[in-house]
Amino acid sequence: MFDKGCSFLCVFGFPGEKAPDEVAHALESAVDIFDFCSQVHKIYTVSVGVTSGTVFCGIVGHTVRHEYTVIGQKVNIAARMMMYYPGIVTCDLVTYNCSNLPAYFFKELPKKIMKGVVDPGPVYQCLGLNEKVMFGMAYLVGNRNECYPLLGREKEINYFRSTMKEFLTSNCSQVLMYEGLPGYGKSQILMGLEYLSQGENHRTIAIALTKVSFHQNFYTIQILMANVLGLDTCKHYKERQSNLQSRVKALLDEKFHCIFNDIFHVQFPITREVSKMSASKKQKQLEALFMKILEKTVKQERIIFIIDEGQFVDPASWAFLEKLIQTVPIFIIMSLSPFPDTPCPSASTIIKNRNTTYITLGAVQPSDIRNKVCLDLNVKGIPKDLDLYLVEGSCGIPFYCEELLKNLDLHRVLVFQPVESEEKTVTWKNLFKNVAKPTEELKRFTLTGEEGSEEICKLARGVRLKNLSPPASLKEISLVQLDSMSLSYQMLVRCAAIIGLTFTTELLFEILPCWNMKMMIKALAALVECNIFDCFRSGKELCRSLKQNATSFEVNFRSLSLRPTEGMANQVDEELRELENEVIECHIIRFCRPMMQKTAYELWLKDQKTDMHLKCARYLEDRAHKCDHCHGGDFIPYHHFTVDIRLNSLDMDSIRKMANVQDLRPEEHLSCSRIEILGKLEISPENCSTEITEKVLSFFDILITKMSPSQADIIPLESCQCEEILEVVVMPLAHHFLALGENSKALYYFLETASEYLILRDNYMAYTYLNEGERLLKSLKNNKSQSHVFESATFYSLKGQVCFNMGQMVLAKKMLRKALKLLNRPFPFNLISVLFYTRVEKNKHFYYMNQLAKQSSPPGKKRLAELHQQTTCCFLLWKIYNLNYFFHCKYYAYLAVLMGMNAALETQDDLQIVKAYLEYSLHCQMTGQEDVWLRYEVLAMERIFRLPMTYVGSEIVAYVADMLGYTKVIMGHLDLAVDLGTRAQKLWALLRNPNAQYKVLCWLSKCLLMKTRYKPMIQVLGWLWDLAVTEDQVFSKAFFYLVCLDIMLYAGFTYRAFDECVDFIRHNEDNRILKFQSGILLGLYSSVAIWYARLQDWDTFQIFFNKAKNLMTRRTPSALYFQGICAFMECQVLHLQKEIEECAENAQDSGVQLLKNLEHLVSQNVTGTVFFPRLYHLMAYVCLLMGDGQNCDLFLDTALQLCEAQGNLLEMHWLNMSREWWYSSSEPTENLWPLTLQGLPSWHAVVTGQVSLQEIQKNKFLMRVNILDNPF
């Protein structure tokens, strides 16, 4: 390249040799080389070019003459800069930014066109790395805006405020230190604190140190004193001299002024006295003078000294600061990274000082990461996928979040669009309005200050965030950390990266080459200690840790220093042994930072990756099934019998074991006498209902008595572990097969994953993995095999279930029909075909009922897989058609439930048959077929009477008690529902099934509330809360607070405060379990809206009412959804009363439409009769407001009759008070509800007898009618 001369290529950061601060080291080396070569006489011109980036390094050239070299665009740019900018040290923009050196070390050079370089970007000259007191340049500066909040740092701000208060009220120094790793936002915190510390008679001095500051003696104090003496604003040395003379005239003889020459860059004449002084004596005189100046200054104003990057404070400055805080009251705020070596004695003394508050910074919480992204991008919302990607990838570290965003912007992944209106047509793609919005109303702000329309951020089409490579800056951080490890530790981390973010120690041991367990445990403990890995004892512990990042905490180094130092070495060894024991107990390991996993994964070669993925897949596939508690087998029943996906070959005995872990047939599994129970409980449909009820309850009681912890074949040893298996086995296995290119196998496990997420009520994650499956289905569209057809049917069945849970019935019906068609069980479209198919299914039903009596052989496994899917689809379809208001839809609903029944009967599986009987019974009750529903409930009971008393048999019995109780609740048989629910929750508790138990506790608490049985209700709520906390179930907590709101609104006392309920809603309304469930948020929003409507706080009412209104379109046939509808209708009724009171123009029309809607809900009978009293109560009030007294009286009487029949005492008391209130001739006009709330007693006051039950019954909301003349 050069005609003459000599050139050298120096490279930093070879593979395996990455070191921290390589860019700064490269610049330092460049300057040293430049200085040395410039002093050599025979060298005329020295030019150095420094660039940073990715290059190729390796062996190149002919096989005879291999050379190891480095080539790439960055190498070319460095050489060109040497040619076009001779005689200086130059660097590119990346080097300038990544050096983390002050800007005054560099000078931007004019752009030049360089041969072979299209756009080199700005080029800078490095002026040298010797720190000088550049007045006005060393201060902490940033683009802080007072409108931009310190997101997620409330705890850190509170530490500052309390320390600041202590400093202002006392006459002693305070030191506040924030320690955190690079990237945790320490500089942003200090800039925020600098703004908050501004005040009258306060002088705030904020500086930012650099790496080279540490090597400059007394540099930190130089900057401090330059500001105190007013030298920072002086433009010329003479001006600085004048200021110094005026400030130190009374403190220092003029002949000693020349001691300031070096420190403040002035030119006082050097006197003989000073020339004879030693350096140490000059230093002592300076320190004494500075102390006097500061003592004088603090008498006039308070000094707050803020230091960023405090680990770079030089030892001399630490020593002065130690004396300063003991002598002068000053407030020092400092941020620092962990000291690379033991800090100097003075620094240690300050850290251990009794007035020092030392805070270790934690990460930012996930919700605050979302807020930060929305503010930085200046948008109203971001995609849910992007939110999850940034939360997981950043681990709550602000710098990581910023770098990930820059990387996405660089690859043009982010697209900005105006906020769109709601789309009327719901499709699978827009099923989830997956825009995550900030959790609080934040003031939008832009750096440019431009005003524009509100925008949201979306992802470019076809982008899969998981496949994106990490940003180079974050990858470099991980590589530095990885290369600093020993080779054995590196190998462990790289092998773990192949497995995935989360893995088990068993799998890691399986794929580690030539390791023993002791070696692995020791290495894992060391890597956990240095925050490469986290370890967890269970899947629940893992899930809890992922929901919240570690927060900041205070460290008291003074108390730690008082501990005896003897045996410290033994203590360290003991801590390491404890950590090793903890790793042994915790079989689940997870990377602390996903960037480390991705970086380590990319270090493998392609063939090596394939071999490792294959090893992992072979190990995991034998464990990819339900837990022992759930009897093993597939998450989709009999899935693996239909699709051949296994890598390992199994014999038939192993396959049979997977298919059915616990046999239901053999009589030797009996643990109690079935004959004895059947002898006591002979049931026939001719028996009266009361007798049947007594025998059924007696059967459940006997079973509960017989079940004891000693019965190992009935009581499981542990609760369900399926969620953990999903996280560490099934999901990783799908990604292993995806990496191997085995799309059919990956599809299988994606469907298994989606199925389990549906069981866990996580519709969004099920939707996500179904989208992964859809992509694979499209790649396999040419596959016409029977197994692929079944996979397609399962895919549509799961999509239908997601749509059903989301309340999108039209889309769900479409998906379920597709699934049935692929399962060779098409569902007819027209009424004539429906009637024909109904006749055929009736004949089948008669045949199957006879087959059950004959005990014929069951169908094959493949057929069973199809039948299970058919049953699921048909039972969802009848509920969908039952929601439809058209008369002919009842025939479709009847056909669907009949088809589901026949499919279940064909399986000859006890659980499926019992489910079918109860589904058919519920359908008959909803359609008013009184003569049929009891018969099928009796058939279900007879079926469970004949079951052997194994764990599986007990589980079926618990399901029957559960389902019967739920049916009785929605049909208004409250007494029987309480009896059944009490027994069902006991059974589920004995069977250690918390997921089923909490569902029972939810509707049982609601049932007891309607019965006004408050003591057992509070006991049930206590169980529900304990279960929710233990199992970390957000849905249970949500229902708990929903009942608490109902208690305040209708029962007349408080169990949990209203503010606590609202706080829960605000903190969890974006939780994906709650957000994408139909019903629970509708009820919560509506209940809060009712509260504010009763208080006539209509602005706040409108906020929650609108949120509830947006959820009304999700119509799901569940008691929870219809409970929410009733609350929402009450909101509308209260709003109508306001409109009539204000004489609104459309009040009459609104009232007529509202009455029609209420009548429609009652006439269609899709809600269940338990909600009818409330609906009739509301209808009566609307008639009263509209002046229709006759119908008001009719609706009141009907509601009271229903309450008496159901035993709904809660509504009955309110109805009686409403009747008395409305019929009264002298009713006050003011709203009495605020007064009622002031005297609302707590449950403690009720249970201790301070308030009687009769008194709390009077704490009802009385709906006002003073706006019309009383029609009675």
C-alpha cells in the first residue's frame, strides 16, 4: 500500500483473548507508539490510524504458504486514515464513542475522500491521554429534561431525599454512594439527583471522572476547588489569577501564590520560599488552604459534591475527602462501579463511615423498561413481542435496553404508525391487540420538541426477534466475561448455551464431555457466584424470579467491618461449600443474561451445533410428557401414537407405560371397599331429588374419610410439575428440533406447548406457539400423510380454544369446524343437514349406551386421539351456538353436544364419559329440559360409584363434585352448590391439585356471599389468598379482589380496602393471564366503575367504564363473564340515572335500549338463572326511572320470588330495601352513599361483635328516584 516506509498492524481482541476497555487501551498504545517514534531522528513522519469493528482473522493464502492475518473493511479504513491524515493519531467514530474518554481528548478533522472507502464517517484526531484541568469540561453533562422522569428509580430517589434531609437538619457531613455495574444508569441517576438538589443557599458541583483521572494526582479536588473559587468560568489565566488573589488574600501570603501555578494553570512569579519547598510540603499547604476555604464557604452556603465514576478518584483526593467530611459539613453523592482492586485506605474509611449510605443498585423492573422504551421512542405503545424481547434481553439494565433498541433500529425492524381505530373484523392475526402500553400516564416528550400525531411502534413484517443476533456492544461485554474464565468453565458455558436459557443439571451433565458430577457442581457454583447462572429449586421459583428483577438495597459496611477477621479464609470456603450444596438441591439453572447465552451459542461451528442439539433432543424426548401427578402421557391425549416423532426406539412395554401410567381396571388397586359404598348408595332416577342429593353427598363424605395421606395409591406424593416440564423440557425440545431442521418434530412439540399453556390459562403464550406452529405447517403443506392431517386438525382445535377463551365466537366456530372436518367428523352448515345428522347421532347414542353395558373392547390409540379432539371441539361448539340469539341455533347446539357425547362414549374412558354426561346435563338445564338433565347427572354418579378407588378414580370423583357444584351455582341451587363445593375443594386439596382447587374456591366464595354466610366465606377467601400466594396465581388474586369489591358494594363491610383493590388492578391489568382472559377484568373494571358512580365521581367512572366497555365484545359462556356483564349493566343503569337527572336529550332512548338489553339477557337464558335476580332488580329500577311503575312492581316481585327460590339472601335484602325506599313517600334527595362509606365497618369489627349482622345489612346503596315524581 505504501511506496516506502514501514507499517505495522496491531490487533486487540483476538478470539479467546477479549479484554475490557480494549478501545481505550488501543488508543493509549497508539499514542505511546506515536510519542516514541516521533523522538527517533531517522523517522520523519509518524501516522497512526485506529478503527474498531468486526474483522476476519484466520489462516489465508495458498496451502504451501499459510499466513495468519486480519482482513476486513475496518483494516482498510485504518490504513487509509494513515495515508490521508499523516503525522497524527486518528480514529473513527466507533472508536471515539466506545473509548469512554472525554470529548476534549479528541478533535474532529475535516472530511476527506479516501480511496476505496465509501463513507468512513467522522474522523477524529486523538490529542493525547494526559488529563488536564479543562475548566468547564469535566462536569457531569447530559441531555436531561425535567419532563423526563427517572423511571423505576423511586427507591434510589427516596434514599437521596432521606439523606438530604439528614444533611440539612444536622451539622455533619453525609455521603451517599450508589454502586452498580456499568450500564445500570448511574450517570442518569446522578443527573436526576443534581436537578433535585437545586435549592436556595445550595451549591451543587457535579463532575464525571474517566479512567485517566485515577492516574492524575489530586485531580478530583482540583475540579472541586476550581468551582468553589469561581475559576471554572474564567477564559484566561490572568482572570483566574485575579480571582485567586481576591479569594485567598486573607488566607495566604502573596509570596506563596505560586503554588497554584501547576494546579490551576496560572503564572504567579515563583518565589525563593516556594522553590525551596518539597512537593509533599506544597501538597500539605495546599490541603490546609483548601480546608480553610471550604470552612469559610460552607458558612455561607451548603455544598453538594456529586462525583460520577467514583472508582476513578485518585488516592490523594480520597485522603483529602476523608479529612474533609470529618472537618467540614458537606454532602457527597457518588456513583461508582465495583472496585477492580482493594480500595485505598481512605476510600475504605469513607465507605465504613457511620454517615455513609452505601446503595447497591438493582435492575429496573419490567414495567419500567416498557415505560422507558415508550418514552425513548415517543410512542403510545409497543408490540407485546417487542416488550417481552426487551424485558428478557435487557434483564432490567437500561444500557442493554438502549443497545437492543439501537440494534433493532439499525436493522430497520421498528415501524412507526399512527394509532389506529379498533378493527371491526377480528382475525387470527389481530386477535390479540398486542400493544403493550405504559403502566402510568407519562408526559410525552421528544428531544426535538416536534409535535405530531400519536403513534405506536410495530415490527416490520416477517421479523422474528428471537433470531436476531445480539448487538456488537453487548456481545463484546459477554465475550470479555467469557474469555476471562478458565477453559473448562468456558466449555461448560458454551455447552449450556446449546441447551437454551433454562436447563437442568441432568441434561448439562449428559452433554458435557468427560466431566464427572463433582467437577460440574463445583464449576456451576463458581459460575453462580460470579452471576453467570442463577439456580432454582423448582419451576415456580423460576417463574417468580422472572416476573421481578432484583431491586436496590443498602449495604452496611461499618457493621460488616466489625466482624472478627479471624477465620475469614475458612468462612469463604464454607460459603463456597454452601453454594455447591445449593446447586445440588437446585436442579434448574438459567443464564442470568440472555446475551451471554446467545453470544456463547454463536461461538460453535455449524456441525458442532448439530451434534449438540441432537444429543439434547435424544435426552429430552424421553422426558417430554406430563408429570407423574398427571399420569404421564402426552399433553395432547395420545398424541405420540398418531405422529411418529421419536428419535429413540422404545419397546412396546415402554410405550404402554407412557400411554397409561396408572391402570384403572385391575381390582387389586382398590384401597377401600367399593362394594361397601355401593351397598349404601343405590341410586335410581325414580328416587326423589332430596334422597339423591343426600346419597351423593354421603358418597363424597365417605370418600374424603377414606382418603388419607397413608394411601399412597390415592394421594400423590407431590403436586403437578407440568409447568416446570414445559419450561425445561418441552419448549427446549421444540427449539432443538427446529435447529436440526426437523420441522415435523418441532411442530409436534409446539402444539404440545400450546396445549399446556391453555391448561395454564395463558392464552397469549398459546397463541405465540401456535403462530410458530403455523409457520411450520406452511413449510410442510406438501405432506399429505395421515399424521400430518391430524396435526393440522389439532392445530385448528387449539386455535379454536384460544379464540373461545378470548370471547371471539365467530372465529372460534370457524376454527373448530375446520378441525372437525379434518377429523372426519364434519359439522353441517344448513338446518336440513343438522336435522338429518341429529337423527343419525341419536341412533349412535342409543348404540353406544348399549355398548357400555356390554363392556366391549376399547378403540385403538390413534382412534382415541381423534375422539378426544372431536369431544373437545363439539363441547365448545354447543356453547358457542347456545350464545346465539337466533331460534334455529338451538338445533345446532343440540347436535354439537350430542356429537360430543357420542365421541366420548366411544372412547370408553371413564373421565371422558363422565364429562360428557355432565356437559349434556348442563345443556339440558340451559335449554329447560327438566326431564332429561337429572337422568344424566344420575348416570354420571352411577359411573363414579363403579370406579376403583385409585388416584385416577378419586380424581374423576373430585371432577364430578367440582362440575356439579359449578352447574348448581349458575342454575341458582345455592345450598346444594355450597355443599358440593365444600367437598370438591377438600378432594382437590387431598389430591394436591391447586389449579383445580382455586377454581372451586372462587365460585364457592361467591356462592357463600350470596347466601350471606360471611364467616365461612371469609374462611374460604383466606384459603384462596394463601393458595394464590403459595402458587403465585395472579388469577386467584384477581378473583379474591373481585369478591372483596362485591363485599364492599353489596354486603356492607370491608375485608380489604378499596385502594388496595384498585392498586392490584393498576399493577396487574397488563398481566397476560388477566388481560387475555374473558371476564375477570370486565368484572373488576365494572365494580370499580360502580364504586365511583355511586360517589358521583363521573370522570373517574368514565375511565373504568370505558375499559370495561372495550371487553364487552369478548362473549364467553362462563359464569365469570356473565357476572361481569351484570356489573357492567349496573354501571349503565347508574349512568342512565345521571342522564335523566341532567335532562339529557337522549336519556329516554338510552333507557328504552337499556331495558331491551336487560330483557334480552333474561329471555335468552344464556347467563344461568343465578344472575336473574340482579337483572330483574336493574330492570325494575330502569322502569322506575322511566315512569313505568306497573312493570317496576312486576320485576321486583319476580326478583324476590327468584331470590327466595334460590336462597339468595344478599340480593333479597337489597330488593326489600329498594322496595321500601321506592315506595316511601318522603325520601331525601341527597346521595347517602358517601355517608355509608364513612361508617363502613371492617370484618374485624363484625367478627368481634362490635357491629351486628343486622346493622351491616342496612349498609346498602339506595338507588335514587328523586328525579321523577313518585308513580306510586
